Amino acid sequence: MKKVIWFKCAALLLGSAAFFFSAVVNSQEPKPLDPKAWGATHAGKPVPEYITGDQCLFCHRNTIGPSWAMDGHARNLRAREDAPDLLPVLKAQTALTPYDKQIEYFLGHRNVMRMLMKDGYGKFAILNAKAALVTDAKGGKSATRWQGTEKLAWDKQKFYLQCAGCHTSGVDTQAKTFSAFGIDCYMCHGEVPDEHPNKPELVWFSKKKRDDKRVIISACASCHLRDEGGSVKSASTRLPYPNNFITGDNLFLDLVVDWKRAEDEKLNAGDRHVWRNVRDVGVNDEKMTCLSCHQIHEAQGADATLRHRRQPRAPICFDCHSREEGKFKEVVRYVVKSSLCEY
Ligand code: HEC
Ligand code: HEC
Ligand code: HEC
Ligand code: HEC
Ligand code: HEC
Ligand code: HEC
């Protein structure tokens, strides 16, 4: 008799515990969204003729020009004459002397440097050699290690097949060409109509049009989700970058993404917090976006992430900050690397 009562109580307790537990889980676990359930795509449609960065800067020189000159997006891929900081690195490597005159563009400037030459309209060939870089206190650059210099060769296929979509602007996947080298204003702001000075609400990321979290995430993720082992592919081209993405589009109507990568503990914090944030907004309907933490214009270095300090604590914080009680301010060091970008 005693035993039976005990069992009944235990069952009741367990039952209510299970009920309580499931209620907690249900209230915390947001219903997953279908990231494809909104918007449109330009995949397969003609690449628009857009206003180039030089034209934008003709009018926006005073406000945007100074910070743009320092911005990583502007400096990522530069013509040789605009990259005096990288010439000494090239000159110091005698194996490259026979190639020196052919090298017209540099890709990368912080961690690694690659070399390019034009190969017809809207095409680049990429040299197989690369230099791992360090920057000294005065901003001088030098190579800590070279790879590929023992057997130098230009690759005419690789740049289009693996790199173009995120390191040039307006890639036409029919013609296999890009419209402009480097990351132009267009890649974030999309098509900017002529009448926008009087109607700033027509431009994405103007003060009047930067509140759609799904558009923000799509725009930034169009380059910042980097493929590894087939985790990012365009459905229409099978390339590891989007097909004719234009800001305002839903990236995920064409880009197939393996969301499991957001949980990959081995991923460096630089890439991981990006994956997590894109997943949290796109699938879990959370509010915080890249722009809650990052400022693109007006600020550089740690100033560019001052906003992030005011954000409420969330799991994303622990990609970089210590989980230990009372040690939150300690930042975990990480090295950014990517098999897609070959560094
Ligand atoms: C899906 C878009 C995408 C593709 C495709 C891509 N990259 Fe990148 N690449 C990026 C992003 C985003 C960064 C900046 C990441 C960061 O700093 O956290 C980057 C950074 C780089 C850098 C700069 C490293 C530095 O900090 O100095 C180099 C060099 C580079 N990529 C080379 C390549 C090459 C070569 C290819 C093709 C073989 C390629 N990338 C393909 C998105 C891409
Ligand atoms: C990497 C993405 C990106 C690129 C490339 C980019 N912008 Fe922006 N721009 C933004 C974002 C995001 C904002 C919203 C403000 C912010 O968060 O910094 C913005 C804001 C602006 C504004 C409004 C400034 C204000 O007072 O709020 C202007 C004007 C502008 N950009 C012009 C340009 C021009 C011109 C270029 C090219 C030379 C350019 N942008 C390239 C992302 C970009
Ligand atoms: C003919 C001159 C001109 C050209 C070219 C031009 N703009 Fe503008 N733009 C303006 C003026 C004037 C305004 C309204 C005043 C302001 O906010 O600077 C404006 C406003 C903006 C804004 C909104 C600023 C805000 O207050 O939120 C953005 C963003 C912007 N332009 C981006 C661009 C981009 C990107 C390009 C190139 C694709 C471009 N503009 C080309 C003149 C120009
Ligand atoms: C067309 C591709 C592309 C798009 C779109 C893009 N980025 Fe980037 N981003 C890059 C590349 C490439 C780099 C590496 C820059 C370098 O070499 O320093 C980079 C660097 C950065 C950095 C590192 C700091 C710096 O200035 O170097 C931040 C932060 C960043 N991007 C945020 C964003 C945000 C936020 C958006 C969306 C508003 C965005 N990016 C859109 C390609 C892109
Ligand atoms: C919770 C705030 C937060 C959010 C959300 C966030 N970031 Fe960051 N991110 C940071 C901070 C802080 C750093 C600076 C880390 C450092 O200086 O070491 C950073 C660094 C970066 C870097 C530079 C990595 C490197 O060292 O090369 C890139 C690129 C970047 N973020 C892109 C993005 C993009 C794209 C998004 C949106 C999908 C995003 N971030 C969302 C806080 C955030
Ligand atoms: C991508 C890495 C990254 C992410 C994600 C990140 N932080 Fe940071 N955080 C840093 C770095 C690096 C610093 C120091 C320099 C700076 O402010 O950018 C820092 C500094 C801070 C500081 C100032 C600490 C001091 O010494 O006074 C606070 C507060 C802060 N972060 C809060 C947050 C919160 C809250 C989140 C989550 C919403 C977060 N961080 C997410 C990298 C990150």
C-alpha cells in the first residue's frame, strides 16, 4: 500500500515536471521561420547598369569619401597604383621578379595578399602564390611566409569559379564577367535611383530605409557566409556565391545554406558570429542584426563596433567573450581563416 502511494506521487511529480519543462521549452524555443518565405530574387535576370562608386563619390565625397578610403571593403581589391603599401612585399620576393610587370591588382591586405592580372573584359587571372602578411606599428607590411613561389602559374578559371561574386561587383553568370573590380557602393546599397536626393527612402541603408532586418541580413550575408565543404551554394549556378543578388532581394531564394555551420565550434569567432547572427534572424526571427553592432561609414577600428557594447547579452556574445562568471569583458582571441579564400 505504502509503495503504491509512493509510486502515484512520483508519477504525479514527474508528470507535472514534464508539463512544466515542456511549457518552458515551448515558450523559449521560437517557431523556426522559413527563410525563403518573403521577397524576390534577381537570379538569372540581367545584371543592371548601375551608378559606379566614383559617380556616387562625386556627390558624396565630403561625407562618405574620407571613411571610405580607409574602409576594408574599399581596400580589399585594389589596382596596383592604389596599393603602395603592398608593393614592398612584392618587390622583396625575388622569385616574383619575372611576373612583376604582369601583376596589375592585389587582393587582400590584412592577413594575406594575392595577385591578379586582367584577362579580357571583366575577367581576372589569379597567381597561385600568396603571402601571409604582418603590419608593423607604422603600418608597414611584410610577408611572414610565402606559398606557391616554387612553381608559379596564372590560373584563368579559378577567380570566376570561386572568388568573383564577393570580391568584385555586378557579376554576370551568363557572360562569366564582372562589371567593376572590388566592392562598389552598389554591392550594399543596390540600385540607387537618380531622384534619390529628394527621396532618400528609395535607397537601402539611407536613414529612412534601414529597418528591415531580413534585408540587412541578406545583404551582408551575400558575401559574409563563406563556403566550407559545400555549405553555401547558389541553386542556379552551383557557384559558392550568389547569382545576381541585389540588395532588397531575399538571398535564400537562390542561395542554399547549411545552417548547421552556425553551430560549428571549430569555426573561428569572426566567421561564427556572422553565421549565428544570420541564422538567428533568418530562421529564429531575432532582432539583432549586423548593424546593431557594426557601423560601416563614419568609424574605423574598435570605434566601428562601439555600438555592440550596448547590446543586451545573448548567446552570440560568447563567440568572443568569456563564459566565466565575472570575466565577461575578457575577449577570446581568434584567427580568421577560410578554406574558400585560401588563407
Ligand atoms: C562568399 C563570398 C566569398 C568568396 C566566394 C570568396 N571570398 Fe574571399 N573574402 C570574403 C569575405 C567576407 C572576406 C572577409 C572576411 C573577414 O575578414 O572576416 C574575404 C577575405 C578575403 C581575403 C582577405 C584576407 C585579409 O584579411 O587580408 C582574401 C585574400 C580573399 N578573401 C581571397 C579570396 C579568394 C582567392 C577567393 C577565391 C578562391 C575568395 N576569396 C572567395 C568572401 C568571399
Ligand atoms: C559594406 C556595405 C556598404 C558599402 C560597400 C557602402 N555602404 Fe553606404 N552604408 C552602408 C550601411 C550599412 C549604411 C547605414 C549606416 C551605417 O550603419 O553605417 C550606409 C549609409 C550610407 C549613407 C548614409 C549616411 C548617413 O548619414 O547615414 C550614404 C550617403 C552612403 N552609405 C553612401 C555610400 C557610398 C557613396 C558608397 C560607396 C563609395 C557606400 N555607401 C558603400 C553600407 C555600405
Ligand atoms: C548627383 C549627385 C548624387 C549622386 C551621383 C549620388 N547621390 Fe546619393 N544623395 C545625393 C544627395 C544630394 C542626397 C541627399 C542629401 C544627403 O543626405 O546627402 C543623397 C542621399 C543619399 C543617401 C541617403 C542619405 C541619408 O540621409 O540617409 C544615400 C544612402 C545615398 N545618397 C547613396 C548614394 C549612392 C550609393 C550613390 C551611388 C550609387 C549615390 N548616392 C549617388 C546626391 C547624389
Ligand atoms: C560584396 C561583398 C560584401 C558585402 C555585400 C559586404 N561585405 Fe563586409 N567584407 C567583405 C570583404 C571582402 C571584407 C574584407 C575587407 C578587407 O580586406 O579588409 C569585408 C570586411 C568586413 C568587416 C571587417 C572590417 C573591415 O572594415 O575590414 C566588417 C565588420 C564587415 N565586412 C561587415 C559587413 C556588413 C555589416 C555588411 C552588410 C551591410 C557587409 N559587410 C557587406 C565583403 C562584403
Ligand atoms: C553582437 C554584436 C555583433 C553582431 C550582431 C555582428 N557582429 Fe561582427 N563583430 C562584432 C565585433 C565586436 C567585432 C570585432 C571583433 C574584433 O575586433 O576582434 C566583429 C567583427 C566582425 C568582422 C571582422 C572579422 C575579422 O577579424 O576579420 C566581420 C567581417 C564581421 N564582424 C561581420 C559581421 C556581419 C556580416 C554581421 C551580420 C551577419 C555581424 N558581423 C554581426 C560584433 C557583432
Ligand atoms: C566578434 C566578437 C565579439 C562579439 C560577438 C561580441 N563582442 Fe563585445 N567585444 C569584442 C572585442 C574585440 C572587444 C574590445 C574592443 C571593442 O570594443 O571592439 C569587446 C568589448 C566589449 C565591451 C567593452 C568591455 C570593456 O572592456 O569595457 C562590452 C561591454 C561588450 N564587448 C559587450 C558585448 C555584448 C553584450 C555582446 C553580445 C551582444 C558582445 N560584446 C559580442 C568582441 C566581441
